[in-house]
Amino acid sequence: MTDLQECRRKIDEIDNQMVELFEKRMKVCEEVAEYKIRTGKKVLDPERECAKLEEIRKNGGDGVLYQCDVADYQQTEAMAKELIKSYGHVDVLVNNAGITRDNLILRMSEEEFDAVVETNLKGCFHTIRHLSRYFLKQKSGKIINIASVSGVLGNAGQANYAASKAGIIGLTKTVARELASRGITVNAVAPGFVHTEMTEVLSSQVKEAAVAQIPLGRFGETQDIANTVAFLASEKADYITGQVICVDGGMAM
């Protein structure tokens, strides 16, 4: 077996077992939503699958579900307008939508590359583009983009995904410079391997290989990501902007 064949075999194994470790991030979404409930914040989540919506309301919080393809410029604009019409203002934007279409670069189709970039990177651009005008009018606001350690280090078999997340990091730093004079902060969170229901299906061999890359020697928890997002959304982070916070157990050191 050649080195390339062995590389392909490993990628195929990962494809079969990894099942979108960082995408949709519904567990992380739930943890952030629970934090908002505890602090009395309203939750506005554009993801189509927010299973916590009814629980948010039952626990005294407020929330609304907007069905929107963030890769679509017009849909995102309509969502932004409806949000402002309903609530009058926006305080925090968390860009969390994303997909994967993993493949080796020699096997990756143009469709696979474009689909990931359009959702992960352009989707992030669309929400910032349409909501930043309201932040500017308010002269306040916080934008938090979910990147990935893959966008910092790169990852074999994820040229499209890593490129999209690296693009989010560049977008974060640029928008932070553009909006800083109005008191608006823009930061990114780059998660590493995190315990979720999806990671639980990984084989022990894959888990061991992942842990071997982590200096702290373990996976993180969804609460670790939620805590970081909550911090960046709070007044405690008012003097932090243009930063990428890696929550990865030291992988990107």
C-alpha cells in the first residue's frame, strides 16, 4: 500500500466515524442558550434546529426561531430586518452555522469546496454585513464568530473547511478594525476536540489519536466553548477585540 493509499484509507475511516465534530454545534448552542436564560437575556438563534426553544420559554426566557439559509444574501438580509422589526435592537451576534464536506484535495469536487465556503465563510459575512449597520447606529455591540482549530493549524482532508475557518479569522480581524471606533468588538472562538454525542461514536483508536495531539490530554466540554462565548458577550470583555481564542486544550500552541 502506497503512502497516498494509506492516507486515503485513514481519511475514509475518519469520514465514517467523525460525523461532523464541530458542525451544527447544537450542544454548544444549547449551553449558550442556557447561559442566556440564567442571565435574563433574550435568545435569537437562526439555526433551523434549536431544540431548546420551548425549554427556553418554559424557564422564563424569551426566544424566537428564524429559519434562514445564511449562505443566501437575501434571506439573511430579510432575517436581519425582521429581527430588528421585532426587537428594535441587537446586542450580540454569534456566527455558529457551518457544514463539512471532507475529502482529500485530489478528490475534492468544486461543489464540495464551494458549499463549505458559502455556508461557513460567506454566511458569516452575510450576517455581519446586514447587522453591522444596526450596531453602528447603536454605537455598541459584540460579534463572536465560531472558527476552529482547523483554521489555525490546517487539517488533512479538510482543505475547504480549514480554508473557510481561516477566512473567518481574517474576517474577524478586519471587521474588528473597521468597527472598533464605534465601540463594537469582534472576536473569534476556535474550538478543538469537544465531547458531544457525536464524538461519543468515535472508535477508541480515533479518540486516542485525537487526544495524542492535545497537550492537556483530554477532550474539552461544550460548556468550555459556551463559557468563552458568554465571556466575550459580556461587559467583562469590553476591551478585547480582534482576537482568536483557541479553546483546544493547547493544540494550537
